[in-house]
Amino acid sequence: MPEEPKHRILLVGDAGARPDGLERFLVRGGFQVTEAAFPPPGPDRPEPRPPDLLILSIAAKEAGLAEAVRDLATAARFAGAPVIVLLADGGADAVTDALQAGARDAMASPVHFGELRARIDADLRLRHDLSEAQDALRTRDLLFDIFQEVSSALRADEIFQTLVRRVGHAFGLTHCSFVLTAPGEDKGRVVAAYENPAIRDLRVELERYPEIQEAIRTERPVLIPDVHEHPLFEAIRRRWLQQRIEVNV
């Protein structure tokens, strides 16, 4: 089984206001921890891999507390990652100010790491649930659009081509095919291909596509993270090697 990726936590703010041992505690807790200057340098653009959560350490008496929290919570580069504010020498009023400015959580010193870990886990879980809900809504809207377009198609080949085109475009795929076959068959028909719309009736040997055979056998979706490592492709990899076929998917 592939190792589950670690959640990425970004530490920002005043290192002097940061609780002693915070970074060590987070690393031992299984998080990938990095540190960044604040305010971040350069233009505010979306990052390829934004952090999953930010922890801002700041003095409660800092004049720009609310502005700092607001900037982090709304920055495009952080893609809406939740912000936890750790307030040095602060009280309830400072916690309230941080929450009103957009922090997901705020804690005044002294910070108890056990409580902090519980809040981090809750915030990450909520972010994951929200992301799944948003993905479900996008998928529903995509399917609705596809079904509307399919309903206007008059021929089967138009329907197949619409499906591969819309799915390939929606997920940014380089390859997407519609293959017709039946249980017990050793061949299939590619009736539509996203990367080559001219393909309408291409016969293929299913032994070259173990993922299709597995989907037929189990009647379930099949996910192959890496064809160069997955055991389903062990036999076909030997054929690739013998025939000097280079596969880049």
C-alpha cells in the first residue's frame, strides 16, 4: 500500500512568540512542517501545493493582528487553508479579535499541545469534508451538463464521443476511451477515444488491458495509481520489456 501523504503545516509569524517545541511536536505528530516569512514575499498567486493548515504565532498586543489574520485567511496562495492563531501574552479579547478576523481557531498562551493537536485534527477533518462536498457538487453539475448534451445526440457514436470528450476535458486527461465488451470475451471494441476522435471501431485484445479485465471480473471501478508497480500489470510489463515498449501514463 502506498504511504499516505503527510498533512502540510506552514508556520508563519513571530518565531519569538511561538511556543517552545512546537515544530518538534508537529513533526513527531506526523506532519510535514515548513516555515515562511510573514508577510509572504512576492505576488499573491495560487501555489501548486498549498499548505493544508497555517499556524500564525503573534503577540496579542500586535497592532496589525486582525489584518495579519485576514490576509492569511484570504490569500490566494494558501487556497483557503484554515488558520490557527497562537497568541502570546493574550486573553479572551485577543482570541475574539482573531476569530472575527477569519481565523478557524485561536489559542492564548500558555498553549497546551494536546489541545492544539485536537484542534488541528478537527480543522483538517472539516476541511476534508468541505472539499469532498464541493467535489460532489462539481461532479453533479458536470454529470447534469453531460446528460443534457447526450440527450440531444441522435446516434450511439455521438453519445460515446460526447462522453469521452466531456470526461477527458473535465479531468484534464490525455487518454480516455469508451470500450465495449462482455464477460467472457477476449476482445473489445474502442468506440470512442478522447485523444483521437477518428477512432470509432477499433478492435483490441483485452489481455493487453488488465484494468479492463479486472473491472469486468469484479463489476467495480478499478484504480491503478502506477502501472509500473501495480501487480495487475506484472505480466503485461514483461511484454512491454520484450517488445521495448515505453509506457508513459
